[in-house]
Amino acid sequence: NLFYDVNLPAPLSLCALRAVEAFDLESNPKLCPPQRNALNDFFDEAKGGDWLNDSMWQDEYASYCSWNGVTCDGTDHVTKLKLSTNGLSGKLSRSIADLTSLEELDLSNNDMK
């Protein structure tokens, strides 16, 4: 393919098209990494567009391991999510449970419910 490297994840926005049944990439872990899907759900539920620092969180092609506040291990599993004092609000997404390697979660000094 001249336009897209199939060894890389699909753009973030394509993986978010869950409502379009004929175009559901979410179930393909190579194209739509489950860790990225979980973080994207978290971003949406925590009103990420209003955060003080949402650096890289909505970048179509950036690795989720480079998103502000996210730390990953050597196999791209999220181990830390540290977003204290960052203007988060809304509710904690159930998808946070999909971050099965998460060891540290710091959402202090925000308005999460």
C-alpha cells in the first residue's frame, strides 16, 4: 500500500467510529490497540477537550505512550496514568479497567466523579 503502512495502528479517529457497524476497527488489536481505545474512552469521559494539558491525546498517529501523563512499559502496556491538577472533570470511564498493567493512577486535584 502506497499510502498506509499496515504495520502501524490506524488513525485514532477511525478506531473511534464504533457506531458505524460496517467500519468497526475497534475489534482489531493490531489496527486499534486496546490500550489506546481505553485511553481514548477515558479522555472523552473526563472531558479531555477542557484539560489544561492534553498534549498528544488527540494526535491521529502518535503512540499513546507519548501522550501527556501516560507511561508505558517496554511492551506498550500503560503502567502509569498521572494527570493530577489538569482540569479533568466528568466521570471515570469504565474502560480504565482495560488498562490491565496499570500500577499507578493519579487523578488528584481534579473534578472527577
